Amino acid sequence: MEFNFAGVIPDKLPPGIAERFNVAETDENSLRMLSNLLYGSPCAVAITDACAEDNPIVYVNRTFELQTGYTSAEVVGRNCRFLQAPLGRERTPCFASMALRKAIEAGSKRTLRLLNYRKDGTPMWNQLSIVPLHNSKKIVTHFIGMQTFRVADELLPSTAASSSSAHVGTAAGSLPKSSLMIKSKSCTCLSMESLECGAAMAAAY
């Protein structure tokens, strides 16, 4: 399957994002460096608007597009939960998705593992870390989600694993460390600290 990705780094980030990283909207060089950092990251990144109804996606990077099969145009404006079911099917809520919802409602950080699906229906485990971004009044305006995907081989039809476990999500801490070792061919997921470091470099550029 082929996807039509332009491969062009966006010049502009969603409104308010640069401020969350202490980068002035008028500083074009720093904005471009921050945009490069997010868009060119080997880790899938999605940013949502916590102030809008249903916390919709306002930004995804190229790695997100490549690993999920969805283009930015197809996901912006939607809640991330659509990834929890194959295209055209209803999702089944699980412990991890409920834990994620509670973290978002509380405006807190959370790391957990969710079962997601590529656009072509391939099941994949998503090791997800969400971090709230605050404005100067300490109000949560956005969430940034850093994601590492791997194909859920045990859930593919060609395996002997039962499909009855297909919608069982797990929150980090409820599994042994060995089961949380999510390997990716492309990356080790960016930490918030590395993003902040990159933003600081951009601001000082």
C-alpha cells in the first residue's frame, strides 16, 4: 500500500504550541527548529487541544503517519480513540483506555499500553506517554502524546493466540517489566525532557 506523503516539514505549529515550549511566535528560526524537532522525530507524536470539545488532534508528525497509515488530514480534528478499533468498526473500552481518560480529565501525565490498529486493520501495541502542556496561568491547553508502536503479532490471524484478548489494554505498572519492553524498528520514544531540551536549544538559537 502506498501513501501520498509530501515529506515537507510544516512551517507552522498549531496555535499556542510554541508558547508551551517557551518559543516566541515571532522567532521564525526557533519555530522552524521546534517544528523540525517534532515533525522529524523518529517517535510518533500527536498533540491534542485540551480546550476544545472531545480533545481533538491538532498535530501529528510524519512518523505517526507512516506507522499508523493515516495522513495528518485524516486525523486532525478527531479524538485519538479512533485508533482503538479497525477502520469502520466500534471500539471496545478497556482498562487502559479508561485509565487514559481519567488522566486526561485530571490533567496529569500517564504512561500505558493500548491496543491500536493501523488503517489497514493491522493490530499494534502502542506504548503511549501523555504529558499535559500548561499556559502561563497553569491551565492545561494541550496534551502531547509520544508513541512507540509494534505489530501485535500474537493477535494476527496466522497465530495461535486467541482473538478474545484483542481489546485488553494494560496500564504501565500492571505488567512485569519484560512485557512492557516495546521495541520499535525506528526509534526509542522521545521523552518530554528531550523535547524541552530541543525547545531550549531552539529558543537559544
